[in-house]
Amino acid sequence: MDRNLRKQLLFITIGILVLFPILINGLMFFNILPVKGNIDTWISTLGTFWGAIIGGVISGILTLIGVNITILRQDKKEIIKSYPERRKLGDDITLVTTETSRVLQYHIERKDWVEIYEYTEDLMLKRDELLTKASKVSDEVYEELRSKFYVYVRNFMFDVQTNPRDIKKIESYKEYFHDQSLKIYSLVDNVTEEYRRIKGK
């Protein structure tokens, strides 16, 4: 549960607990609404009835807060424990994406279409392996690799095969792959930032 939402819920509950007895008092003693029966009986009934409800609400809120704190602590422990593996897998991925950017830039400038095709074909063969690694790093890294990086690789292979003479279009991929390598590196680095933030607390 969000921290601000918990605070709002706590304030609302306290407000209800404080204002409700005042409201009942006003209704009974200032004759705002007619009250039937003996006032002493009403007070003892309300005291027992609302005492049980208010006590239940308070205990429920305290239980909810306690459960949320426990879950948050468990999540933090899991993040700290899994960090080395996640960072290692993230480094494996950034090594591939950075190398891809550099290798393709080199071969595009030299118009080595055969080398480019062989490299990208090998990259597609590694797709499942890299996506499995990315899924263990973070959902952001996985989605960036799946829906952008490998889409660029597939499109690039198609353009190199079908129209290698369109140099301007093929050269535009240099920027795409460069930007992707930086983006994925940044997302992997977020794992370290999260770890340091939690570890520092």
C-alpha cells in the first residue's frame, strides 16, 4: 500500500473516531433528533456497540499496517539478496548491446553486408537466451530488449538483405543501435541505484 494512502486512511479513521462521538452527543443532548428511551441506556448501548466497532477498526488498521511493513521488508531483503545475480545478467546484456552498436557501425561504414548479416543472424540465435537473462534483471530491461532492440535487429536484417543500396536508411540504424545500447545500460544501472537506495536505509 502506498505510504500517502496509508497516511490518508489513518487520518480519516482518526477523524471518524473523534467526530462520531461528538455527533452522537449532539443528537442526544441537544434534541437535534428525537431520541426514544432512556439516555443512560442509549449511552451504555452505544458504548458497547461502537466500542466493539471502533476497536475492530483500530485493530484491523494496525494489522494492515503491520502486514504491509512485513511485506516491504521482505521485498527489500529479496532485492538485496538477488542484486549480484541481476547485475551480472544485466552486464551480460549491456555487453551484447554495446558490442552490437560498435560492430554494426564499423561494418556499415565499410559496407560489409555479408559480415553484417552473419553478425545479426548470430544475434537472433541468442535472442531467447538474452531475453531469459533480461527477464531476471527487470521487466523494463526485458521489454526494451524484446520490443525495441530485437525489432531493430530484425528490421535491419531485412533492409540489408532486400535493399543494401539504400545507404541512408541503413546508416540510420547506427543511431538506433547506439541509442538502444545507452537506454539498456541506463535501465540496468537502475538496478544498482535501487540496491544502493535500499541498502543505504
